[in-house]
Amino acid sequence: MQPRAFAVVYLFMKLRRPLVCLCFVTSSAVAQIQVELKFPRLQYIAYEPVVANLVITNLAGRDVDLRDAGGQSWFGFEVTGSEDRSIAPISNPGTEPLSIGVGKRVTRKINLTPLFGVHDFGTYRVRAHIYFADLNKFFYSQTKVFEVTDARPIWQKTVGVPEGGGASGNVRTYSLMTNRFPDHTSLYVRVEDNRRRNSTGPTSSMFFTAPLREPGLTRGSV
């Protein structure tokens, strides 16, 4: 081997370890936490629970503690509606601290219906984010899409609320509805509570919709 060639090989051997270490550090810094967002369906009925599966994988090479810091919640969602209109949250899901062991994966189910105004008909885009306070950095999921539509009523009845209760004077409408999805047909029950504000004023409506063939869901939190 020529002296010059030997010098080049020797220099490369000396530099190889720092380069490998640098690549490892860069890769670790980029892939600390992996965030995935999944929806079991692409279509939902107005006012039914829209449950998001939030999957968090710890790739930091050590145990991590996810917690609120400086007024910033450690997880959240960005929701947009038609014409890329941003939808602000209407309530806080509650964010208890979460510890994830090295290399572990944790899945949480969060009901978006009481957290965001996603009951109007149309298409919605959702992206989840995780805030890692130790690095003061956000990690994001891919954007997912779902559609909100309405079902076809097959039975409906309106009744008055009896006197003596807190809701006396209100009118409730009970509906049995059906909707055909690409691979199945589901039955739904909807309760509409028409609340009378005063004897002559307008009414306001509150809805609850739930599929009859799936477990009942309440407002979810991590």
C-alpha cells in the first residue's frame, strides 16, 4: 500500500467512530417519541362519540415521564373542519402524567365529541401532538380524516318531561335510526332534549347519539 493511501485509510479509521456516534446521536434526537393517531371508522353519525386511539411509543432509549409544564398540556389535538377552518377545543380532557418505559408502547382512547365541536356535517382533519417537557419539544402524528353525517330515522316519538323534576316542561324526542356503512349496517338511538328557556322564549337543543351494537362510551381522558 502506498504511504498516501495508508494515510487516507488511517484517517478514515480514526474518523469513523466519531461519525458513527454523531449519526447515532442525531437519530436519537429526531426519534425520541413516536406518535400515531388511529380511528376505528372513517364515518360517524352526528353527536355520537368519535373515539381516537392515541398510540405513543418511547424511542428515547430511557424511561420518559410525560407531564404538563409551564401551562402546556403534554398532549393535545389540532382539529380543522371545512375550508381548513381551525376548531378550538371547548373543554379540557384532563391530562394526568404518564410514564412510559424504554421501548414500550401505550395506547389511550380519547372521545373527541365533548372536546371539540365536531357534530356538524362534513369532513374533519385531526393531528395529535405530544409535548416532551424534558426536551421542550413537540412530536406530531400524521393527520387523519373522518366524516360526520346523519342516519335515517326509522322510528321517532316526542314526549313531554313530567312535572316535578328538574327538567319538567322540557320536550324530548327519541329516535331510532339506521345507517349503512361500507361493510355493515348499524342501529342508533338519539335523544334530543329541547330545553325551554322561559315561557315565551326560544328553545335550545341538546343531542345524544349512540350506536346500539357498540359499548356505550363516555368522555375519555388519558
